[in-house]
Amino acid sequence: MSDARTTNTKGKQVAVVIGATSKWQSDGRNTRLAHGRALDDSSLPVGVRWGIGGAIAQKFAQEGFFVVLTTRAAPNAAGLAAAIREQGGGCAIVELDLSSQDSIRNAFATIRRDAGDPEVVIYNAGYLEGRDLPPDQELLEYIPVEMFDTAHHIASRGPFLVAKEVLPAMRKRGTGSFFFSNNSKSLRGRKRMTGESLYYPRVMMRALAQVLTEEYSEHGVHVANIVIDGTIDSPGTRALPKIRQNPDLVMNPVKIAEAFHYLHTQDRCCWTHELQLTPFSTRPSY
Amino acid sequence: MSDARTTNTKGKQVAVVIGATSKWQSDGRNTRLAHGRALDDSSLPVGVRWGIGGAIAQKFAQEGFFVVLTTRAAPNAAGLAAAIREQGGGCAIVELDLSSQDSIRNAFATIRRDAGDPEVVIYNAGYLEGRDLPPDQELLEYIPVEMFDTAHHIASRGPFLVAKEVLPAMRKRGTGSFFFSNNSKSLRGRKRMTGESLYYPRVMMRALAQVLTEEYSEHGVHVANIVIDGTIDSPGTRALPKIRQNPDLVMNPVKIAEAFHYLHTQDRCCWTHELQLTPFSTRPSY
Amino acid sequence: MSDARTTNTKGKQVAVVIGATSKWQSDGRNTRLAHGRALDDSSLPVGVRWGIGGAIAQKFAQEGFFVVLTTRAAPNAAGLAAAIREQGGGCAIVELDLSSQDSIRNAFATIRRDAGDPEVVIYNAGYLEGRDLPPDQELLEYIPVEMFDTAHHIASRGPFLVAKEVLPAMRKRGTGSFFFSNNSKSLRGRKRMTGESLYYPRVMMRALAQVLTEEYSEHGVHVANIVIDGTIDSPGTRALPKIRQNPDLVMNPVKIAEAFHYLHTQDRCCWTHELQLTPFSTRPSY
Amino acid sequence: MSDARTTNTKGKQVAVVIGATSKWQSDGRNTRLAHGRALDDSSLPVGVRWGIGGAIAQKFAQEGFFVVLTTRAAPNAAGLAAAIREQGGGCAIVELDLSSQDSIRNAFATIRRDAGDPEVVIYNAGYLEGRDLPPDQELLEYIPVEMFDTAHHIASRGPFLVAKEVLPAMRKRGTGSFFFSNNSKSLRGRKRMTGESLYYPRVMMRALAQVLTEEYSEHGVHVANIVIDGTIDSPGTRALPKIRQNPDLVMNPVKIAEAFHYLHTQDRCCWTHELQLTPFSTRPSY
């Protein structure tokens, strides 16, 4: 772990946000893809600068958790970590590559050793594979195998491996929350339209959440699939023409993060295992 | 309206709870059916004495709403109204028979006149038709037509009529919450087992919620179907043998009421239109 | 029963088609509504002249069943009955008003007495309430109560009453097929668009099919909900501009009828309880 | 291709059955696992000796197709191939390992060269990983990564790779059927019970079928997910105690194969994209 602050974790519960940064942050991959350059986010509220992952991390830090931010490359999360500390929160960055079983194992060994067993784990990793395929390559036959394999690692195998890392301790302890940050493409297989990522593997993330709900609820572990059913406010999306024209389409990640925290605070006599969030301006996906 | 306190509604938002009493309250119909007599609820927490409807009414009163309690016969809700006032809340009782279009129209005319246009309407009406059919009359062919008609009035026609009463004002105002308190039998048609009510008409309540979600969200009205997926704590259910043996099966109506209130507080950029609540001890219905 | 041919039923199994005529037949209500007059159907194949109900009746007659055609007014089915007899089939017309419990009871008493206990019952009744509401009255608040009540009688209460009439004999005999001819609006509640009927009550027809599947399969009765997911060829629809421009959108009722007959021939070790039929040119509803 | 008979394919359409043999055939892996030895199947009808794959292959051969049987090791399919030829049908065996992209590519190159472009492809591959984990290792945390990877190759990556092989030619030709033989665990994630395989990855096979349905229907390709919702008759299952006691639980693969062939014969104006088959004795899964 790259951060000496972990020694300050005594007495704080640990929340791990896997994929705490955003492809739409000011210098994110999607932002550069859509706008051709990094953007200046200094005038944006700090809550929206790093998408959902960043907003969740800030929210749980504000609620008193020590938050572990995982990311492929630590510098991506540096701004977020600095913002959390400015707000008086505690956090650390841990590098983690979801396509590598060794990386996952090592990251959680580090987390357990330096921060402690997580009470909350939020799987927020995403990918953008498929997004830049041209209009005449919409059909599945044009998806390269490597693209499918990447989607599989992020949406299916990664969650399986993370589950194996974090659930045994939660089960033995009889408490814990394991939440999946998912999107509407997880609800069923749909045609991939030009500009969309290869998202049908996200149904596996949801299916895993359903399996774990049936298997671990009785052991006191709260599992949920959260369906974020719209475009999320961020430096990169806010600058898109369709959002500039209709700001009602966009979802505030601060509000999304509140929904994640609400789920964690539910009494175990009344657990929700799937939570869909849709802007009022659009019809809910199904 | 039977209650002079409605003059105190100035400045308070109005929440209407349709079906604010419980068939499992100390002297409720189910309580008498299951236990052969009324029970003493004086040792129970006040939050659980009148089931979900009572807990929702108390919660919204505590949050500053003026709460209208509807019930077939005002005396059924007298204890609940007294409890709300003891807690410092404001409420009124309005009699309403969901099988009568005139009764619905009159009740809402009274509510609008004496309390004001409702900001929140929670449809919590239930029925127990079918519950006392013997084991050799499980099949649909044994359901009397009158039983079907009653279920239809509570689960399908009543909600349609109430929607027509309350939605125009919410739409014009651009705000409002209209929530349905439903159960797991609303998710699909299932075989009715001995001791169960004729619940398949509840799928219509859910379908209506889906229709209204698509139709009224863009007008600023929050519609949701809440699936209460278990047995609710109350004087009558707490005394059942299966609950005495396994208290983990039971859902605290105070926590359920918090979920209703949470939905109402969601920012409109992140609305949830179906919320299922399941005790940790059981697998979620679907 | 209005037809002496029923004396010829000896040795033939009985199939009842409830709603054997079509609102889109040459002189049907929808045809007159859409085109302002009756159409000439003499150049159309006989299989498509009376929509799905007519095609199902012809198919089962061709397969050796004595077919009972129910309709509100016998003259509506006269042309269909004549066509079946020309094809060498046996049939009879019975008048039946689905909004009347007495009418349903009397019709089935007649059928049992004159034709025999039905082996196959296909519920194909439809309605068009809501179709002529103008664009500024799309929302549910504009639906008159009478319109809702009619939809309820055709889509929910009628099927319940018919089930009570036909299932006891099928259960005792240990054989029989009870199929519901439904549409894609039965899959969930959707916004009603201008020109559409008030179709959300059709979810109840599907829910009933689900209930009866769970209750009667083990007794040897095959229940199924058939989701006809597109526009059906008929004199009235064929003449619509959007169909004239794209004939691939339209479904041949002869092929739909074959699907109903296929379901009836399934071995009971492999029963299908919901069958959706979608033209290749469109994406399946869900 | 191991079989000179492919020279006889002129004039016959080609049907490929991927996974044409059965783990429950007389000497199959499941049969040996459950009974401790191979069984004698000489007294069983030839239609049930090789499970669904074998019955589908026989059915399409009887209907005039040249059938390609794929299997990991050619000797597994020798008895089936002999039976098809005895019935006057034409077939060939092609070895194919679904965990290897090269093997899939080579197998389809062979099929195209020796038999021709397939008109029908039925993906019937299965696996049994997880079935022998003991009762105290039901939870996901006990599933070895290798087991997950095998399930992924058969249920998710294999179908993706096969789709890429067969769909371009079907799309260009404007005809073809691509069917997935799946089970009820594909409908959602469920707890894995002792003795069950790790089946939640089968939701991906279904999601792929949904994607391909939306993408390829308009190009004339019929895609469907078939949910076989029960135990299939075969030498190995017929000898199980629970089936010997209740033969009504078992599904005849000959009848299942007829359902696959029925789907292929559907007119494209009325395509079904998901077909669930359930024995009358049990309630349908969902």
C-alpha cells in the first residue's frame, strides 16, 4: 500500500472501492476519446469529478470509513485521495489489475494487512471496449476475441475472484456489504449500438450478485446489484452536446453514492438486493 | 373529515396512508382469525402495533407531514391517531371504502378540502379473502366469484380510481410521491397454497405502478411499487408459533416505513421505481 | 346452440374458440374505425379473413375437432362458420358476452349439452377500448372508468369465469388444453400511446395463466399464455399504410394457428407454458 | 473430418450438433460418477441412448439433414453415428474442444470444407464441474478458479466463438437457425446446491442468445434459447433411484428433439426466441 495514512485506520471500518477512478474524469480515457483532450474540472463540484467511484469513496469517508481506492495505476486516484483527505477523511490507494488473479490476491493481502478486513466492498470497475467500433461493425461477428476477454475479466471473472477474497471473512464475522455497481445492460442481452461498449457480459455480474444473495444473506452478508440506469455527471459527460442540451438526463454521482450508503445502512430485516436508479426524465430500463 | 385537528395543517405537507390500520393489529380481523380473540399489545413498541400502515403514518408524521389515515371504519384507526398525536404529530382519519367509487371520490374531496392536496399517497390496502379456504379447496375452481371481485376492488380497481384522484394535481404541481405497498405475490402468478389469500390480482397493482412510472415520471411524480417480501411484525403475527420459534423471519414495520420515507427523499435524478425488502434469513422472491 | 350440425359431433373432440371473430375482419369494428367502411375480402386467402380466432378455428377443424365459435352476436361468425364447413369441418356458433357471468354460464351449459366437454379451450377475446382517445389524453387520468371496467371484463374477470367453467372437467379427465391468446402488453405495464387500447389489464390474463399452470399441470391440463408480438394479417390491417409499405411487419394468422396446434400436440413430458411469436423483422418485446 | 460419407452430402442441408454425445450415455462421465460403472443400454430405445444431443442428431438426420456430430473424442460419438446410419441418415464426426479457439476454428473449417456451410447449428455442450463438491463446500468461496474457467469456456466463451464462426454465412445467405440447448439455471443466479454443477455461467449463454436475436433476426437468422427444465431420460438418469420411483419426472429426449425441429420449421413471420420445456409433473422454473 502506497500510503502511510493506513496506520491511522485503527478504530475505523474499512470500505474498499474497486475502480475508484472514472474513465470520464478530467483526464480519463473516455474523456480523451470523446473530447480529444483532457478537460479542466476545477470549476466542478468535487463530488462529481471522479464519477461514481469517486463519489462513493468520498461518501463513505465522510461517514467515517477508512476507504481503500483501487485502480490500475495509482496516479489516476491521486486527486481523489487528496480530495478525501482535504475533507478530513482517511484513505489509501492500492493498485489492482482485475485481469490478473495474482494482482487481485496481492491487493487484498495488502488491504487486509495494512487497513484491515473490509466491512464494505463496492465493485465499480468498468471498461469501454467496443465503444470505438464503427457503425458497420455493430454485429457480434465483428467483436474481436480480445475485446470479449477484457469484458469477461472486468464483468465476470474479476467479480468472482474478488468474491472469493472478501466473502469468507464477512461470512465468519456475520456482517458486511458487497455491492456491485452495474448498468442497465446487465438486465438482459441487447443489440450493441454504435458507440456502446460490449456490455452483455454485465449480465454475469448481476447473476453473480443473485447467486451470492441466495448463498450469503443467511450468513449476515448483504449483497446487492445496483443498476445505474442513465448517464452519470462527470467532467467528460457534462461536456457532451446531448447533456449540455438536456441536463435533466444526467445523474448526480453524489446522489448515487447516497443510495449505496443507504443500502449499507438498511436493517438486515429489510434488505434490498437490487436497486435501480433512473433519472425522472427517462423511462426505466428492464 | 372527523377531526378538527385538520385546521392545524397550515404549513404542513399532506401524506395520505390508504389502509392505515392492520388486519394483524391487536383487534384486527387476521388476529381474531388466527388467535380466536383480540390480543393485548400494551407491551409492544408503538411502532409495530398497527403494521406497515401504522408505521408509515407515524414515520411521515415524525418527519413533519400532516398524515391522513384512511380506513373503512374510523374506530379502527383511533388508537393509531392517538399515538401519532402523543408523539407530537398531526393527523386525521377519513373513512374510505375502496370497493365504492363514490366513497373514494368523497374521501379525496374531503382530504383536499380539509387537509390540502396530498404530496405523498401510499396505497397500503390489503385483504384476506381466500385465507380460510380449506386444504381441499386450493385450486382456482373453488374460489367464489365474490372473493375474486373483492380482491379486484382492493388490488386493481381501487388503485386505478385513487390514481385518477391524486395524479392530476401532482402532475400540474410537478411534484409528488405515489407508492404502492405490495407483496411478493405481485411478481407473477403462483399457486395459492392453503391459508394464503387470493393474491394474484396484486400483479395488477404492480402493472399499474409500471404504467404510471412510464407516464408520470417526466411530469415530476415519483411512482414506486414496494415489494414487502416477508412477514411483518405486529401484535397478531408476533404471537404466531412459527414466528415465536424464529423471530429472524419477521420484518420490523418501523424499518419498512423508513424505506418508504427514503424513497420519498430520493433526488429525482436517481429515482427507484421498485423496491423489494427481504429479511436476511430468507431468499428473495422473484 | 344455433346450429343443428352439433348432432354431428359424435366421435369428434371439441375445441372452443372464445372470440372467434376479428375486429379487423372485413366488417369488423377496427376495420370500420381505421378505414371508415367495410372492406372487400374476397381476394384474400380464407385463412386470414377472420384474424387469429378464425385461423385457429379453421386449423382445429382441419385437424378433426368439432369447433365451437363464440361471439357476442352470431352473425359476426356466420362467414367463418360457412368457410369451415366448405373445408369439410364441423362447427357451431354460440353467443357469449364476457361481461356477463350468466352469459358465460349459459354458453358453457349449451356447449357441454350440445357439443360435449371441451378438450381444447382457446381464449382469444379482445377489446379496443382506448384506441380512439386523442393525443392529449394519453395519460391514465383520462381513461374513463367504464373503459377500465370493459378491459377488466375481457382481460381478467372473463378468463377467471371461463376457467371455473372448463377446468373441473379437464382436471377430472386428466387431459385438456387451455390457451390464452395474448399480446406483448401482457408482459409488463407500459405507457399507453395514442391509438393504443388500454392493455395493461392483459397482465392479469398472463398472471392467471401462470397460476393455472402451477395449479393444473400436475392434473394433466396444459395451460399456456401465447404472446402474439406483432400486427396480425387480416382484411383491416393489410390495408393500413404502414403494412402496405412493409409487409414483413405482418404475422400470418395461419402460422399463428399452427403454433397453437403445435402446443396442443406437445407430449406432456415437455410442455411449454408461454410461447412468444415475433416477426423476424422486429425485436422481441419483453 | 473422419468420415468418407461426407462426400454424400450433396443436396443435403447441414445441421451441426455441438456436443452430440451425453455425459449420461451408457459409458458417460456422469453415468460412471453416479453408478460407479458403465451401464448396458441395449434394451433402451435408440432415441434416448445419447441424451438430447443424440436425439437431436437423429431427428435432423431423419428429416433429411446431413448431421455433423462434434465431440471432444470421436469414439464417444461412434455408437450414435452408427445408429444414424442404420436409420438411413447421413452424418460425420468432427472433434472439437470448446476451450480452444484453434480447435473451434479448425473444426468449422473442416465442416465447411467437407460438409458445407451449416443451415442449422445447435449448441448442446454441457459440463459437470461442481457436481462432486461435498455438502460443506456449497458456497461460491469453495469453487476452484479452474472450475469457473471451464464453465466459462463451455457456457460463455465457446458460444461466442462458435457464433463468430457460423453467423456471417447465415447472415449473408439470409437463412439459418442457431439454437442453444440450455437449462433452467440460465434464467437467473441461484444458490448452488450439493450435487449441482456450477451453472450460473449459463445465464451468459442465454444473454448471448438475446443479443444475437436482436442483432441477426432482421438478417433472416433464427436464434433461440431452449430451456430444458427437468431431468432428461438417458441410460444414466433412468437408473437413478428418484427417477425409478417417479418416471413422470423424466423428459423424453425424442420429444425435446421434436421441439428443436419445430422451432426450425417456424415461418419467419412467427419466430419464437425462447422455448421452455417442462414436464407436466413439475412447476416451471423462472
